[in-house]
Amino acid sequence: MIFNFEFTIPPNTSASSPKRQTFEICYGLIYRIEIQFPPGCSALAYQRILDGGHQIYPSNQGEFFHLDAMVVAFDDVLLKAVEPFELLFEGYNLDDTWPHTVYTRIGIADKDIYMARFLPSITWDKLIEALKNEKSLQQAAGAASFTSLQETFK
């Protein structure tokens, strides 16, 4: 799953009183982050992401991403397994005239079978179990389909 968020920060939003906005996500493993600062931000728009009051991006506390015409993109392995399934964006804008919108995309693997791709040693048993369950479901569906087909031609 890829979540896409637009975070618009008004002009003259100070660092001491940043704009805050909560965005809903889902249970799962955050595996990819992309934060896009479009042309014109002039590195005047600042953004960071928090989870449950703890800053997660960027990792160093108290810092913000701020660029112009660039995308900050990186892989991560952060399990979001506890409600609420949301992230808090904080930002400020030193531009005295224009609001700036920062675009954030977050990739989340929401099922154990997908999480195994990123955490194979932790979820290997769950992957095997999930594959067995899928096989059983497919076999049951196939048997039901075959029975239905037989009934059609009686």
C-alpha cells in the first residue's frame, strides 16, 4: 500500500508554533518514505513526522527536512502495530508571502506475507503458514468450482 499526503504550511508559520496535521495510515510495516519539496519551496518549508509524540523522520530529534525541488527518499523498516494508526506531521514556513505544500508518500506492507519480504528472519514461520493457508483456500475454491462445473453439465 502507498499512502499519499499533502501537507500545506501557511506563510509565516513559526518554528515555535508549527502547523500540525494528523494523517491516517494502517497497521503494517513502513518500508518506504518519500518527501517531496516542489520547486519554489526555496528550503523555506520545513517538515518532520512523529508517531505517538516521538519524532521518527528525520531520526535526529528536533530536526526537520527542508529542501527545494528535491525528494527525500529512503527505505525503512518501522513496524506500526499499535493504534492509533496515524502519523503526525509538523512543519513551519519561513516564507512571508506564500504557503508551501510538501508531498509525502509512505509505503506500508500491511500483511504478514508482504512483511516477510522485509523481515524474513522474523516472519518466516508466518510466511510459510500464510502460503499453506492460501494453498488450502485455492484448493477449496478449485474443488467448489469443479463441483459447480459438474452440476452444470448433468
